[in-house]
Amino acid sequence: MKENMFFAEKIMSIVKREKVCREKIDEVDDFPGKEDFIRFYMVHNGVDFTMGAWFFPETCFNISMIDTPITLGSFLRIRVEDKNMQGNIRGLDMDNMNDLIVEKYSAFEDFVLFHIPFALDVVQNPFWIDTQTGEIKYIDFRVSCSPDDVITVASSFKIFCKCIRNRNI
């Protein structure tokens, strides 16, 4: 499978992570559009954009707080248990990201019950999948720390991926 079957174009400088089996991906909560998510994670299990990438919010959303593209830093990985790691966590992953957010921003305690963090911008602001609608949500914690200010930036995981472009265009 080619990476640009997911993205709008071939993205430069992608660092892929360890492989993950479908059974592990299936453990992620169900949501509308999950099959596209599964296909992506079977190929990538997260991605680091070493040269950066731009995310352009889907045009159907009128997003007044975002007037420029968002610099995308990474897709979070799904943790693959490593017997040699003895339970240690190597970096951020989906399993620990919500916990870290709630620890720092207690107002998000209820919000994270129905949202899956899957990507980060370059300053580690999260993108979430809404498990009820499949929409992609985002917040810039430098602007607000309230779940009321989370915005919808794409109607699905697949559309989110198709809105990603090289940073150097």
C-alpha cells in the first residue's frame, strides 16, 4: 500500500513506527468510519512528520479561530506490547494521551470519554476522533483550555488524511 493512498499527496520525511496487528487496532473504540482508520494503522501505526506537514481544515467548516493551516507533527501510535520494555511506554500513544490531557486540563475529564486522540500538531495540541459522529476535533491549548472551544476540522478520518499536504509547498 502506498502512503499517498491516505494523504492528498506523497508526504516527505515520514518516520513509520512498529507494525500493529488488526486485533490490536480493533481494540480502539468503534466510531463511524473506523474501517479507514484500520486501513491506515495497518500500514502506518502512527507517523512522525520529520519535515512537518500541513493540515488544512475541511472547507465545509467555518473555522474562525484558525486562519492558517495547522502544522501537523505526528499521528499517535497504538501501543504494541514489548516484552523487553516490561510495561514502559516509549513516547506518546493513544493509550496514554487522554490521561495526560486530563491530568493537565481537568475540564476535559468527560470529553475524553467519547473522543480518541490520534494526532498532534507540532506543539502537541491533540486531534480527536469523536466516537459518536466520526468527526475530527481539535483544540489549541494556547488559545483555550475549555472543551467548549474544541472545533470540528474534518467530517471523518479519511477526509482528515486527504486534507494533509507537504509543508514545503
